[in-house]
Amino acid sequence: YQGLTFYSPNINIFRDPRWGRGHETFGEDPFLTGKLGTAFVRAMQGSDPKYFKTITTAKHFAVHSGPEPVRHAFNAEPSKRDLWETYLPAFKMLAQEGKVYSFMCAYNRLYGEPCCSDAFLMNTILRKKWGFKGFVATDCGAVYDFYMFHKTAKDSVEAVAQAIRAGADNQCYGYSSAVIPAIKRGLLKVSELDTAVARLLRAKFKLGMFDPADADPYSNIPYSVVNSEPHKAHALKMAREAIVLLKNKGTLPLKATVKNIAVIGPNADDKEVLLGNYNGEPAHVTTPLEGIRNTFSQANITYAKGSNVIDTPGYDRIADFAAALQAAEKADVIVFVGGISPRLEGEDLKVKVAGFNGGDKTDLNLPVVQTDLLKELKKLGKPIVLVLLNGSALSINWEKENIDAIVEAWYGGEAGGQAIADVLAGIYNPAGRLPVTFYKSIDDIAAFDNYSMEGKTYRYVNKPVLYPFGYGLSFTKFAYSGLRTSANAITKDNKSITVSFEVKNTGMYNGEEVVQLYIKQAGEAMPLKELKGFQRIMLNRGESKTITLKLNRSDLMHYDSKADDLGVVPGNLTLMIGASSVDIRLSKPIQLN
């Protein structure tokens, strides 16, 4: 994969924590996914009126999120309400607000039709309803699936014709040699081929590939920006801001006077784990162990791997456990860096071990070997900080009850280890928020291959969860007050209202807060809550700010069965302001007319 067209972002909805590719996405919420995806597209494609810096690709259109082992053959059949309210909104937002110039159609079928031969998806919805002007690429090898797995075409010639006619212009791992035979067999018109070719040529024009270098403002970006100091600083900023503090019994931040730290765990000194997948190759990756050594240079740092990420056949944990316990004996605090790995969760991985299959998870627990080691370390009576490196929600029930502090650091990239150390030391006050729900058990959610949203994600789950969507702690505290709106109703004439309130830092540290705006609309089959606004703010100790968010009529649409599309459904709304989807601080009723 090379060139100026990128197969990103993945804006599928992370509807099930078992999906191995979920860490490529922006989470489980359509609104959040659309907003973050739009920001990604605008930054990557640039703001020049004539030229693109790069072209980004919204994928995988449209209903795609595992299971990985059957992705080439399965047929997704969500309700029409789930299709329009959950699976399509982010794609619509990227097409209309982000002006993304490429879409990628998915491998699977939707209502019986392969997505890459589905004219309703690519032409009726994407181009006619949403006004998309760019090109569509197939997922790599998707055309092959038509006749090998879906059985909707008898050979590659028919499959190529079906894809082009339906609106798939570029075929990754396609069959260009089948195009002329398709025309000769009457399966494809020259005019249909011309349409696809024209779309691809326009993309090349917009990338400046046929123009002199001095005409394109992006053609003179120097190579020296790669791995430049500002970019390395930005990598650290991103890694810091993504960290979510899940639990803290006063253990963090660690005191500057700490003398002995035991760093233990299978991910403590693993560079590859930090990079996730579909990643670049950084010049240097700072592991958590290196970051802790950098930041706590005056302390004695003792390291032991302690265990593998998972138990594997023939693995003898006894020696690793013994080394970890020895390292921890003289420590003032134990930092355990565990979690899982992109070698276990990811795209179509040829892995079948306990807890994982084909890149997906088969349970949600922290691998048992790690929990067993944590239980042994707990017997030492020393404070333990658990740092998690993972790309999906984990059911860390024992850990929540028994560990002193838990830090969710995800796959933090080249500066991930330094960001972790900065949080442990209090150099950075964490303010990340969970973009997914952490369930108590895999038994609390429906079958993985069930694409109904019933009981899944914060919008529909009706059981207690371990950590809710939008959750995240800070070293400080915040108070909310004074909720008011510019109007008490949203109407055809008054298409938006402003929502204002005050937030005050009432704790002992400077810190950031992520304020969240939710709605609950009365009515049958409506979601329990829906995110409709958020803002990350910085407040010094004792400081207050007035926050204003905008609530748009266009963001309040729900499924209209008569139109078979989204529309405004009049009714009563409850507007809610909170620090998470569960921690609601302020609320007010409004009307949608």
C-alpha cells in the first residue's frame, strides 16, 4: 500500500468488544465516530480549494464488524432502524461534512447482496441521497468473494461487471483482464466503464499528479517533517490524551520520593504491542519500561516480564512468576503492564488459542495467566498499578475490586510508554474517556454474529456494566452548574439551540475535563441515551468556565419507516450534561417539533 490514497479511516461501529479490528475504529457511538472521522479526513485531505493533500477512504461501507473468520461470506441483516440510526450515520457525516473523497465497500453481504455489488448502497444512498462525488474502492479481494463465497456471480468476468455497474470504481486485487470480456459478453457497457475511469482520473487530477509541482501547494512538503521534533511532540500529546484512568485509590500520582519501583508484565518492554496494526515504522518506540526509567531516574527500577501475554502450549509460568515476585519483594510500588496484543486481536489473524480466534476475542477477560500473577503479587501487600495495553474492552472484574489503580493506555504508538510514565508521575493529569463500554461478562451481550443493537453499547444496554461509555477519572474534581438553553424547543424555523453551563475545577490539580451532551427522546424503540456533543476543556485549580455546545436539528433524526430513511420524529427530549454516559450532572426537558 503506497501513494497518496489512504485506506483510512475505519468508521465501522465497534458494536461488539469481541471484534478484533475494533481498535482501528473510533468506538461504539455513531456521533462520536462521525465527528472524529470527519476531523481525520479534513486533516489528511487538506483545505486547498483545488488540490487534495491526500485522499482518505471511509470504510467498510456499510455494515461490517466481524466475526473475522467469516467476513468473506456472512450476510448482515440488521433492522432498518439499526441500519439507519447506527450503521450509516458516520458514513453520511464523512460524506457530507468531511467531504471524504473515497469510500471502501465491505466484503460481506447486506440483506443478501454483496456490499461491493450493491447499487442501493453505492449509488442510491451514497451518491444520490448524500451527494458523494468521489470514487468507491472495493476491499481487497472482495470481487473474488462474489463467486467463491457469496455465490452471486459465476466467475470473475461476471463479478467485475457487477461491481462496476453497482458503483465500485476501483477494485483492490481486482481482475482488470476481465473487463473487456465483460463488455464482449454484454455484461458491462463501455459507458459504465467510462464512468468509473472518469472518477478515478478526477481523483488523480485533484492530487496534482498531472500538474507542475509549483501549482500544487502540497507538492513541496519537505521530507524533513518526517520524524521532526514537532511531530514527535504531537505523538506524545496524542498518547497522553488517550489514556483513561479507570481506578485510583490515591495511589496515583506516585510520589516523587518513591525509591523502589518494580515494573512487571508481558507488555512492559514490548515495542510491537504499542503500534497496533496498519502502522508506520517509527524511528524509536518508547516502551513503558523505558518511559518509567526516563521519568523516575532517581528511583531504583527493577524489571521482570513475569509472564507471557497468554498461556501457550508448553509454557512453564513457574520461573517467570518467581522472577516477578523476587523483583517485587523490595519495591515500594508495583507497576504491572499487561493487557493483550495486536498479535492476538486484529484483521483476519491466523490465530486460534484460548480466548482468541481468527483475530477476534472469544471471551472478554484479562488472560488468566496475568490475573493469576496479579493475585500472587497482591499477596505481597504492596500497592499495585495495573497498566493495560489493549484495543478493546476487557472484563477486569477481579482487577477492579483488588488493584489499587488501573490505567487504560490502549496501543499508544511510538510515545505510548513515555505518556504512561508521565501519568504515573503526575506530569500529566489524565482526561481520556472510554469510547466503548466495558461489560462485566461476555454473557451480558448477544451473539457476536447478531447485528441487532438490542442490548449492545451504551445506547441499548440495560444491564449494569463494569465501566460505562464516556467514563474516565482525573486527579482532580469538577463541579457542573447553571444549565440553560437558548430556546425550549427545536423547530423547522429554529433548527438549533445552544446549551450553556458552568464547569469548575474544585480539586487540587490543574486538569482537563471532557464534558458530554446526551439526549433521551421519548418513544418506542428509542435509544436509552445518545451522545450529541462533547468538548475537552482545561481548567486550572479553582478556575471556572462557561461551556457552550450546539444541538442541531439534523443531529436529532431517527428512523422513519414510511420514508425508509432518517427523519425528524417530533416528541419530548431530555437534554443531559454529564462526565460520562452514566454520570449525568445536569438535565433539562426540551421539545422537538
